Amino acid sequence: MNMRTVTVVVLVFFFAATLAGQTKVAGKQHCPKPQALATAEPGDEAGHTMTLEKSTCTWLIPFEMAGERATAGTFVAFSESSLHRAATHGTYVGSMENGDQFYIEFHWTNLKNGTPAETVKGYWAFTGGTGKLKGITGKGTYTATENENGGEANMEGEYSVPEKTDTNPTN
């Protein structure tokens, strides 16, 4: 075999193994209106605000990963809003029934016409986890509806966790 053929074969097996390790995940959660930890107006235009916010969410339809179900989680996010644009970027720390945790970063941006959007679409990605979820990777999308009392987010995507190796093999 020439080097090009070997490289192609290796890449095919790598991508096949990567795709085979992905598991679908979906869920829905409810988050009450976030607590504004700090808000500031930059002063460049009327109605432009930047806010650091926090909320604790409950799962209406929990994520199920590695044989466990998600129970709740908390997010801290930076939100920016003006008459023309709204954007949020944050971190979510979720808890599983067995006490393991998973970490997600999320973001969305919405162009608007002077009124808040009732529905936003965004992206999320796992950034880590503990216990059975240590080394978790994956990503997905979400659609959230919001009102003055909070909102609900429908999330879907894929994840994988590294296979556990026996660190204490018997001879």
C-alpha cells in the first residue's frame, strides 16, 4: 500500500469509530426567570444592557446519559440586549440521579426588530463531567420559549463518554 492509501484507511476507521460512539440525547427543562446578579448600560444607545444572570432549572423530560437521568442544574450567563440584537453565552452545570455532574456551554444570538423574541434557537456543547460522565463530549441545539416568568428549553444532540478501561486487571 502506498502512504496515501494508508492515510485514507486510517481516517475512515477513525471517523467510523467516532461516529459509532455518539449516542442521541434529548430533553426539556423549565427555568424560572433568571436572577440578575449585575446589570450595566454601556451608554452607546438607549436600551442597550449587559447582564450577568443565574437560574436553577428542573428537567421536565430529563437527559438520559450513561444509564442515569438528569435531575436539575444551574446556569450562569452573560446576556446582552439592545433594540436590534440579543445574545446570551453561559455555562450550565447539571446533576444526575447518582450525583455525577455534566457541564455545558451554550449560546444564542437573535436579531430583532425592537421587541423581545418569544422563541430563541441556540447551540450547546459538553465541556466536561464527573463520575460516569468524566470526559464526556458532544453537542447539540436547543429551542427556548421565554416570557416574564422564565422559560422552557427543548434540547437535542449527541454525546459520547470514553470507554472505561480496567485499571486493576486480574491475572
